[in-house]
Amino acid sequence: MKKRFGQHMVIGSLSISVLLASVGTSMANIVLPAVSADFRVSFSEAKWVVLSYLIVTTAMSLIVGRISDVKGRRITLILGSVLFIIGALGSALSFSFGFLILARIVQGIGGAALIVLPIAIVTKIIAKEKIGRVIGLLATMSAMGTAMGPSLGGFLLSMQGWRAPFYFVAVLGLINLLLMIAVIPSDFISGTDTPERSETLIKSLASIYLDTPLRIHLISNSIVSAVMMSTLIAGPFYLTRVLKTPSVEMGFIMSAGPITSIVFGIFSGILADHFGLLAILRYGFIQLLIGALAFVFLPGLFGKIGFALAAILLSSGYQMFLSANSSHIMKNIEEDRRGLVSGALSLSRNLGLMAGTLVMGNIFELFGFQTVFAVAAFLVALMLFTHLKNQKRRMYETRFTSKVY
């Protein structure tokens, strides 16, 4: 009983870590106009408050993961949390725009640890048959942070100005840091810094991306993230310009996807544990395909209701994919590579988000809303076919190996 309670406390602290990292991205968007006015910078310059955090978090994902494999995940997570708090507090106390960007860079380095390490840690402390539901919980917390960031940030902004959201994140981060120090034992998950097992970062990366099945899962993570980003990029423009939706109603309709992700997160993890990761992964792809095709047809036929229904279908498929794909990767990787592979997983997601913003955004501008999701449906179908083909190949290899030996 005491051991289970200790595990639950660790999972709670890791969940808050993921929540903080997501809020650190989404909450900052809401303060951009106020920051622009306060420091008298253009909107293009103000966007670096968000971009600096996202770029650094992406760039540091693999490095933080590798450091945790070598030096230990507990100490790396604690140091990352300290940097995150310092960055948030520095942002709140900024006396110039340049100092604000520097503080956000520091916060982004810490944010990388808060995103990458929770998955690597839970796969060590949780029984294999329950990994899916715990990773589903972490995915839910990530979705919750993304969804609540703008609304919570807007509330704090209206009450105390643009510095208030950063103060709030710093205080919550400090509370979680104290919880983390208290519940994660000092000898928990030591590093692997021995001559026999230490590798250079380049050699470790090569071992990941030369692994064909792992590479396919990482590429799938990027493509699905790009598809999900398409809804956030193209959705608001389609709702306001084509469907003539008022801003308040548009925000409510756009929340259908994040709310579905929150509700479906843990449920999808339980399904993955019960029916098997590969089965739920396949069904997640099928659901994503249905959701992408729904965006092609339903908004044109049923307007705002059709848009919301398509968002629900796509988001439920995303949560199933996310839980099953992440669990499958982390469940089958060696202990001394889990930090680095978790970093690769985070990196693939962020690259997908950037690709979704740039590539799918350009397709939307050039060809329209339906074309974006026709392309998305094609990409999802392609990855489903690739996974089925790879699984069939591995099945034949296993049979052949059995016959030989």
C-alpha cells in the first residue's frame, strides 16, 4: 500500500511537470499584445516570446534525454525544474524585451526536461501492463495544459497584467519542485556513466534513427502532430471567414478538440493496456483517417456542428495513437536509452508541430481548408500502410528465426 501511494505521488508530480511545460507554451500566446505595447516592439518581434521557448525546448530535447541517461533522471529533472522556475520568474521581472527573451530561453531549457523525462521515469516505476494508461494520463495533462493556458492566462492578464501568468507558473513550479524532491528518492534511477556503457551523443542518435521500427514510430509521431496542428492553424480562419463565426463562439467550437483529448486521454491508455498497444495504434490511425476525412466533408455539409464533430473524431484518434505509440516505443527500449529515446519522441512531436504550422499553413493559404485535410488523410493512410507492412515484415522475420533456431 505504501509503495503504491509513493508511486502515485511520483506520477502526480510528473503529471504537474508535463502540465507546466504545456502551459509554458500556450499561456505565453495570450500576453503578446500587452508585451508588444509595454516594450514598444512590433508583433513580429513579440512572437519571439513564444518562439524562443518552443525552439529551445525542441533543440534541447535530445540533449536533456541523453544527460539524464548518463547522470541520472532525478537530478536532471530537478535541475530542469529549477531552470524553468528561474526562467518564469525572470520573465515576470523583465526590465527589457531582450531580458524577457533571455529568460524565456532559460525557461525553455528547463521546459525540455519537464516534457522529456516524465515518460522516461514512469516506464521504469510502472508495471508494463499499466504503462499505457499512465502515459495516457501524461498525454491528458499535456492536452489540459494546452487547453487551459489561454483561458487561465487571459484571466490573470485581466487581473494583474502580463507579468502575472509568469509569476503563477513560477509559484506552481516551485510547489512541484518541493513535491518532486520529497517523493522521488535520492537514489531513484541512477545514471549509466560507466566506460562500458557511455556513448557519444552522435553514436547514441545513430543507434536510434538506424533502428527501422523505431524510426517509423518517430516519423509517425511527427506526421500526426502536423495533422493535429492543422486544426489549430486552419480552423480559426475557416470558422471566422467561411462560416462567419463570432470570436466567442469560435473559441468554444475550437475547444471541442482539446476537451476530447482531455476526456479521452486516460481512457485510451486503458484500452491500449487491455487490447494491446499495436491494436490500439492501428485503430488510432483509422480514427485519425476518419477524422481527417470528416474535416473534408462535414463542415461544408453541416457547418459549425460538422466542424466540431470532425474535431472530436480527429482528437479521439490522436489520443489513441499517442498513448499506444509512446507506450510501444518506451516499453521496448533499453533502460539506459530511455531518456534519449524520450527526447527523440519529444523532438519528433515538436518538429511535427512546426511542419504543421509552416507546410499545412501554406497549403491552406494556397488551396483551401478541404485540401489541407485531404493531404492530412493521405499522410495518415500512408503511415497506417507503413506500420502494417513493417509489422507483417517483422512477423515473417520472427517465424523465420524460429525455424532456424
